[in-house]
Amino acid sequence: MSVCVATLALAAAVAAAAPASSGVDPGSAQSPIDLRRSEVTFVKHLPTIRFAYPRKADVTLNNTGSPGEEATVRAEVPAGAASITLSGTTYALQQFHWHTLSEHEIDGRRSPMEMHLVHSASDGSLLVIGVLIEQGRANRVLARIFDALPETAGETRPVTGVRIDDLLPDDVSSYRYTGSLTTPPFTEGVRWIVLAHPITLSKHQIQAFRELFEDGNSREVQPLNGRKVFSDAGRRGHDD
């Protein structure tokens, strides 16, 4: 079974376990959200994320070719190649992909792009790490991928030697909350970790992705509906 199929199967299993909802109202704990600092509970420490990301891994790029927010380029990771452990639960990295503009906002502001690293546990529960992307210096780690973006729907391309351990910023302080998938079926119960510090892509790298999805591929922010958001990023925000 391919990583892609396995991921879809895991998402379907979670959806089956979640309360049924209509197409109009997928639920009250949806993602993405606007991370407003006035509504965030800031704490000194959050449970430590233990990363087991490889120094190098081969991935398969897949242009999903779907409309709207489902359209993206997905980097599918070999089974067992990477994982994280949080609060005693290990989540395997299934794939990572991008949205433009960013899906999450901070105090009403969107970044040019956002990367999602999708993980699953053995019981099918999902955890997504969101990484905001600002325009700045060229990203040498992602250059190998962004130089090989598949241009047509359904096209796949192998990319070797991706430094998955260097995909994230050095500071992994974060905002954490419980939400949903941001694409149909918008399954709830997804554990979200949105990193407070961005990474950068060059203007050229951002444009290369946007040219594939000229209408964008991000979902609008959803109501918080009383959910708690916790952060160890400090009250002054993610740009400090």
C-alpha cells in the first residue's frame, strides 16, 4: 500500500469514528484558525516534541490535481522513515505539503505560504505540524523539491536526499490546539502544532508554487468556538 493510500485510509478511519456532520456544517472544532494572542493561553512549557527525522530521505512528489484547497504538491515519505513522539505517543510522518496563502493566521495576518507535516499514530489519530513561510532568503533544504515541482495533475517525481531534519526552524515553540483536517471530509480530532517561528522561501520559490495553483489552495479561517489554544512562544509573538 502506498503512503498516499495509507494516509487516506487513516483519515477515513478517524472520520468514521467522529460524529456525523453535514456538508454545510462539518463541525464546531474546525481548522484553520486565527491565532489571536489575546485568546491564547501562554505557558512556560508545553510537552516536549521528540523528533526522529532522518538527515536524508527520498520522497515522492505528487501533484494532487484537485480543485480548491485540496490542490497541492504532496511530498510522500517512505513508511517508517520519520516520526515524532509527544506525551508518550509516536506519530509517523506520512507526507508534507504546502498551501498558499497560509491557512492559519496570527492576529489576522496570513503568511505567503504554509507547510503541513501530516503524522499518524498506530490508532489512526492524526497530528499536523504547521510551519508558516515568509518571503526571504532562498531555502536550500527545500530547493531540491521546489526545483522539481510536478506541473500537471497526477504527475509524480522522485526526489532523493531531502534533509527532513532541517525542514523546521531551530526554535520549535508553538501554538497548540485541537482542530480538523483542512480538506474534505474536514475530520475533527486532529492535534495541531503550529510553529511560532517561520521559515523562509525566496520570492522565486514562492512564485514557482503559486504558478501551479493560481487561485490559491487554502481554506478560510474557522471560528474558535470556545476552544483553548496553548502556546510556549511568549506573549510578544513569533517575530521576536
